[in-house]
Amino acid sequence: ETGVTQTPRHLVMGMTNKKSLKCEQHLGHNAMYWYKQSAKKPLELMFVYNFKEQTENNSVPSRFSPECPNSSHLFLHLHTLQPEDSALYLCASSQDRGTRANIQYFGAGTRLSVL
Amino acid sequence: AQKVTQAQTEISVVEKEDVTLDCVYETRDTTYYLFWYKQPPSGELVFLIRRNSFDEQNEISGRYSWNFQKSTSSFNFTITASQVVDSAVYFCALSEEYGNKLVFGAGTILRVKS
């Protein structure tokens, strides 16, 4: 059983909907990440949080809004998405960036389809 | 800038064959770390191994082995006697000594047929 849990596993939404993806980690880590994995594209890092503070935003459109209320939980709020946003969204966690040789542990992802 | 190249997009083998997945990296750092992850159809990336740039010893774990060659900037992964359960996408990744960033390769799809 993974130490990183993502819900929901599958999500279908219209372009005008608002939905949220949730990620929870039980590994005692202080860093959390959102990645996007599209078909035939490399993994794209979207956001990084260290100790609840956002430390990386890779030019992600504002229709994706992350939230990290504590070191164990990470959300990705979605609104007015486009069909090209359909992808697998992966959450990961690790020790914070001050730790050497961080290993990131991933959840199983949320498969998002935007109609 | 760091970069990871996995030139093999897809490999198909028959069960019990050995298969090697290639990974070539670029970095200007003297200290760095290399990783392999497995992504089965369920979607989760599973951590397999982490090596640091100062340890060039090959590593073996069961049917898995890794060959790190600094001279050619490669960190190849071999599965011996492949099984159907090895079918997955395999990612090679690179990180600095400290920090949160993992630079991933594009991944290699491995299909093992019975």
C-alpha cells in the first residue's frame, strides 16, 4: 500500500466545472509535488511545496490552483479547464529540499478527462 | 542544465528474455543522484533505486541490475529473465545533491509477452 493517497482516481469534468484533486501522504514528509503526465509527453513538474510554502510554480496556468494546508495534504483546485488539460495528475512527497538525495514517493494519480 | 535521455521509446520482449533499458544523462554538477522508477498500468511511479555520482559499483537486486558508467554518463537498467509483471513504463531521473527537482527522461515502455 502506497504512503501517498490520491482521490479521486478518475474524474470527468466539463470545461465550466470546478473540481478539486486531493493528495495525502502518511510518510512524515515535508515536501509535496504536483506533476502532470500527458500522453506521449514527459512528466511535467507543476508545483512544489516545502513546509506548506510554495517554492516552485512551473508557469502553470491560473486555472490550476494548488493549496497546501499542512505538510500532509495537498490539493489541486481546477476551474474552467480545457480539453488539453486531460491527463494523469500525480502527487508525490519527499523530505524537504534541505535533505540530501531526496527520494520522491508517488501516489497512483488522478486520471482527468475534460470534455 | 540537467537532462535525461531515454532513447528507447518502446521495447517488446518475450518472457524469460533479458532486457536492458538505456539512460544517458547530462549535468555539470560533480555530485548528483540518479534514479529509476517503474510505472505499472495502475499509474503509480514506484521507486526502484537511487545512486550517487561517487558510487560506480554496479548494483544487483534480484532480477534487476544497474550499470552506472560515469565515463559515458549512462545509468542502464537490466532485467534478467523478464516476466509479464515487468511490463510497465520505466523512467530514469536525475537530481542535484540537494533540492526538490527531479529531471525525468521520457520513459521507456516495456512490454513482456508470454
